[in-house]
Amino acid sequence: MSQISMLHDRSVRSAAWLVGATVLFCASMACCGIKKFEGELPTLRCDIPALAVENRGPLQERLIAAYVQDYVLRMIANNGRRLNDGMTIYYLQRELQSLIDMWRGTGNRAYLDIATSLTLQAIDEATASPMPLIRYGNTRGDWPCFYLAKVAAETGGHNQLCDFQGSAGFLLVARALYDIDDPNWRPIADFVERDVIEKWLYYQPSVTPEQLAGPNSFRTLLPLLNSGRDSREHFACLCLDLDGLGYDTYSYRMWAERLIELYLTPRYDPNETAPNSDEMGNTLPSDWGLFVRIADEGSVWLLIPDYGSGTADVPLDTSHANRTAWLACRAYAEGLVDETVLDGLINTLKLRIWAPEKGPFHFNNYTDGTDGMLGALQSGRGGNVWFGWHRLAAYDPDLETLFLALAYDLTHGGPNLPDGAQNKTMQNAPLCLEAWGTRLLGSKGQPDRFP
């Protein structure tokens, strides 16, 4: 199990790079005509609808300016933060998503430079602070660690979901760097394979490299992943990224295809046989697939099972289901699912989650259209749509209009969202939605492309 060797001063260099990237970011924005980060945002023509064709240019300018304002405030609030914390990289993935979308939407390299420096800083800090990986009281070696205190007794502070979600953000950056032949993609991807993927592949001492090779390796792999859809959906994306970057130590493409087939196959009956069920044996999860449902007007939508429930057809909440929507868009872009899945999830968002009769930007807490309490969150407060569901707008004009209107509303502070809705109160939510709107409007945004 190899680990990247790092010079002792890399963390200092990464911090300096982040400061430099921030200065470049601010300078680049000034060159684009945005001279300050306070005051009035660019305005739209008020004699025509806000989303009219003639307003698309001014709207993009407004979204860019709003993003810059919000991001500079975020930088100030997070000055000095350390990135080797489990929950910090959990949320960093969304911040990196927004930066990559801004780079795609504007072509401004400053966004990508900041994303790169944040990623390398996180890797440096985790590598400089290794922790023993614990399994049932026994150590599995010292590994770079994004420390999560609540699992310290169980694993030594290592957490698979935080690792995978953070790494999903890292590889968004690596893929973007790879696209422009920037060599910084390599240490990022190497870290994800050597110090994240392999850490969890060999967490169980009985697993050997031979078991993880060849056409039957998926059966060995599946129990090594947390049983929830979230870890497995992230892992599928990691596999697609590493395969796309040319890594072939493991059967990444095959693993991704199996996970996509397992979790995104439309399921018409609870007793239906899962794809490749013979291969998986007793490792087959009960929440496989997406349950096909028919709306009152006859449209097909897809129910996403709640992996925390003992019953397979209980609906997942809207927020956690972002990962399913993200994976589905990713799989569709790579030709691994067809329009049946994509259209079904588009209908899930349009017909079940989005509830305009309750307010222009009211999104129900659960994917079946119910809107009861989600933990401590009242109706419409936990229906988050900004880190997965939003990508469906690349394939549906109605959703494109919805997300552009939502982004525009957030530049005014989100007055048409429910009070307390996480779509505006969570730190990364306005950033991600403003960045996505910018990308939807950008002539080279390519919103259907990953990353």
C-alpha cells in the first residue's frame, strides 16, 4: 500500500499558492469588468422578462458578480481553515464543484487555479497528519487522514463516505486539469488511488490483490463499500474518473458499470430479480434499482429507495438523493444508461420534488413528493437540489428555466425560497446554483459534460 512521499514544506507552498490564486482570481474578475465585490450587482432589463433571450448576457454577468461576492466572503470566513477534517472535505466537494462550473462557464482560469490549490492543500494536510487505520482494535497501517472524531474509536478517525465524497471533488479538479494538459492532475489522481481507494479496498485483512482482479472481482468489491447508496454512488464516479485518466490497476470501468447497473436499473416490482444477482449472491442490497411509479397524469417517475430503511421501497430524502441524480447524469453522458432513467428522474424532480403550488422554489423534502419533517427541518427546508438534481437541467428546457430563475432569485437573497431552506442557507448552496446558472448560460459551458 504505497503512499505519496511529500516534502515537509508542501503545506506552506500550498497555502502560498492559495493566496496567490486568490489574488489572481480577484485581479481576473477586475479585468472582466467587475471592479469591486460590494455594491450593486449588474442589472437586467426590466421591460422584458428576466429570462428573455435579450437578458441572458446581463444575467450571466449578474451571476458571475454574485458568485464573486459570495466566494470572497466565503474566503474571508474560512481564512486559516484546515482541510484535513472529514466534514470539511465532505463539504469541500461542493465548493470545488462550483469552481469547476465557473471555470467551464466563463473560461476564466482563476477559478480552476483556486480549485487546484484547495485540492493540493487538502492532500498535503492529510498526508502530513497520518493516523492509524483501526479495524476491530487492530491497526491496518498509518494512512493520510481526513479526521472525523466521531469514528475515532472505530476506525482511528478515517471515514469512507467523507473520503469518497472529498475525492469526488478532487477528481473533478484532476479531470479538468487533465483536459488542459496541466500536470497537476497526476498527484491528485495518484493520491485518490493510493491513499483513498486502496485504503478501503484492503481495510479487511483477508482481501488480496488477486481477489480484486478479473471478471469476478465485483463480488469481492461490493462488501468493501459501505452498504448505503451514497458511498457506492460516489465510488462509481471515482471509478469512471480514474478509468478516464488511464488508471488500470483495478477493473475500474467494470466496477462502475456494475454499480450503475445495480443502482440505476428501473425496477418494476419489489420481487424482481436484480441484474447479475447470481454473481453477487448474498451481497445483493435490498435497495437496488429505482422503483418505477406512474404519476396521476400518466408520466413515469422513479422512486429512489432509502438505504437507511428496512423496507426497500421507502423513499430517500431529496437531499441525499442528489448523489443518485448526479450519477445518473454522469452515466448518461458516458452512454451507460438510456433516456428511460434520465427522463424518469427528470419527472421525479418536476412532478414530485418541485412543488410550485407551495411557492416558486419550494422543493419537497422527499423524493416521492411527501414533505414531512426531515430531521429538524420543516417542509421544503431540506429539499436540496444544488449538488446533483441541478444537472438534469442540461437535458430539459423546463428545468433549465427553473434553475436559471432560482439562481437569479438567489442574487437577490432568495426571497422566493422558503425561510430557512437549505437551498439558500447552506454555505455552498448559492455558490453552486450561481455557478450552475453561469455554466448554463455560457457559450462554452457544456453543461452535459463531466466534470
